[in-house]
Amino acid sequence: MQCDVVIIGAGPAGLFCAIHAANTGSRVLVLEKNSQPGAKLLLAGSGQCNLTHDGETREFVTHYGGHGKFLKPALMSFTNRDLVDFFGDRGLAMMTDENGKMFPQTRQSADVLAILLAECGNRGVTIRCSEPVQAVSRTDGAFTTTTGTKQYRSETLVITTGGASYPKCGTTGDGYRFAASLGQPVTEIAPALAPLLIRPFPFASLSGISFTRMRFSVWRDGKKVADHTGDVLFTHLGLSGPGILDASRAIRPGDVIRLSFVGAMRREEFADELAKRAAENSGWQVGTILAKYPFPERLNRKLLQLSGIPEELKCAHFSAEKRNALIANCTEFPLAVAALGDFSLAMVTRGGVALDQVDPKTMESKLVPGLFFAGEVLDIDGDTGGYNLQAAFSTGHCAAMGIRKRRDAGDYQLV
């Protein structure tokens, strides 16, 4: 079967690319391995679809680790405001929560997907589901895409298969294999936006306790490699929450996370204040002094226990040794990272199609003319809060504009 454009993957990047690549007379085909399009999109934001983030677009580039510079042309050419307008013009208004996350007012991912599918229908895009791609090849300047039942020939091929996270949604890393088979370099992949598995984890009994804007640092081989501030959640197995998830792209097994439970206070400040309060209230129990700080009661008792301090210990008998142990545990509690959550737990994938061989202005391969990429299949992973979906829409739009530009220039001919 002959097409102008074949897109592999019917997620947000693929559908958005199809919508904007289609024009009168063009034949745009989207192939999807699942029985329905947008499987992972339907799960976004726990089904509420945190579509993008509020704020100035130029600030977005700081939320993609070291790869924000690559994304800048795409983000600037199709901004968060453009995305809000796209859905607003089609009857789906957006709302912004107190953290700057933007959702559809209906809080339904299905409503976002419905608009994308309707727009594909309006523009004559063909979507074939339950048709997994098995192989791709390129001969005589054209691509052949092979599924279990058919072969499709096209001048343009767009890979938008997503990463390897949420494999139950069909995102099992197929796009990396397709890219490599065409000679496109692919970097090593790993889970990102992933929880941390801590062994041993002394706070397992405190699962569910969360901390707002907690300060924590990452240590590797005895040296501090990063400082972070963000929301942290205790789980049964370790650490999660937006702050941990965002930092996870640069955390490796064997690293040590040091947590500060005392807010903005530094160790020296906390130590001086604790010593002063203990001296002024010698008849109090040490736990009573600790309760003056914003610690949950269960954490208070746990920190005392881990510091070797009996709950009934009075400040009059609060030795320097025990005080130093408590200070260290309150300001720099060390937790050894045994592993990061695997792809079934990670929100996105770190690594993918190497960015140095992709044109950031068009998303076209620098090595294979007519081959485009968009979305998570690229070596891009953003922070939580809508940044990854915005990147998917922006790169999908960017790829579509690149396709149309080449078509208008006469670089493509019908196969």
C-alpha cells in the first residue's frame, strides 16, 4: 500500500504529527500495535491528563535535564499557550492547579484523546490499530514498513512509539529497534521519573507520610553530586514524590540520598537551636523539644529510636553523643539506593534516539532523509508536571512542519 507519510505509534506525538502533517490530497497513515490509540495518554495524570504546565515557555527548557537546549526550537514554535488554544478552540478548556499543572476542565484524559481522534478524522488521517509494526527498511529513497499482514511504502516515516516505560501500554521500546535498523544511533535507556528502592528502609512503617519542599542531597562514592528541593513521599519500599522523581534521572544504584527534615534550616543552625532549647528546658523529654519542629509525631518517635534515644530521656541527661546522632539524622539522614523503580514503575524513559543526529528545528534525521522522530522515543525526559506531554505535542508539531516544509519545497514525490 502506498502512502505519503507513515507514522508508527498513535500516542500524543504521533496523533499530533498526523493532524498537522495532513493536508488536501495527502495520504497519512498511523499504525498502532494496541487495539486503541492513546493507551498511555489515557493514564496521564492518573486519568486526569496533566497536559502541560503554566508559565513562560522559555522557562520550560530548564525542566529537561541537559536536553532542554535541543527542545527549545520545538517548544518555542508550539508553546504551552498554543496547546491550550488548540484544545480550547475545539471546546475543551483548561484549568491550572496551585502547582502550575494544567488539566482539561473535565479532568478526563479521554476528552483530550477524543479531540485528537476527531481532528485526525477531519483531516483524512487513517489510523490502523491492532497492527504492530515488525520491521522497517529503506531502499531507493523510500521506506517500507512491514506489519504482520501488510507492507506500506512511503517517502516519509515518523517514529513516535514512545519509550519503554509503562510496558502494559505497549511501549516496549520498539522504536529504538526500528531506528537502529535504519542506521540511527540510540543511547542506552533506563527508567526515569522513577521511585527509589531503599534497602534497608527504616521508614517503611511510615509509608504515606509526605514532605513539602524537602531539601535532600545525592552522594556518590563519598562525594556530594547534587542538591535538590522538592516534595518527597515515603513508600513501603523507599522514596517517591515529585522531588524524587524529577531527581531520579541522575540517580544511580549505590548512591546515597541524605534527607533533611528541618526545612530550610542548616545543620549548624539546627544544632545550635537544639542545644539551646535542651539547656533551657532540662526537665523536658528530648522528644518534647523535637516536637517543636514540624515533624509528624510518628517520625519524631522514629528519629529518636534511630538515634538511640529512649522516649523518656530528659534533656538533663541528653549527652553530646546522642545529641550529635539526632542532629545528623534530622538534617542528613542517609539512605542507600538499592535500585530505581523498573520500567513498570517509571513514568518515562531516560535515553533513546540520540539527539546529536536529529535536527532540532524539524525533528528529521541528519543521517536518513525523510525519517522523523517525535515524543519519548527521543533521548528526552522532562520533570513531572506536564513537561513530557508538552514535549510530545511540540516535537510532533515540529516534525509535521518539517514534513510539510520539505513537501512544499518539492523534496518529496508520491511513491
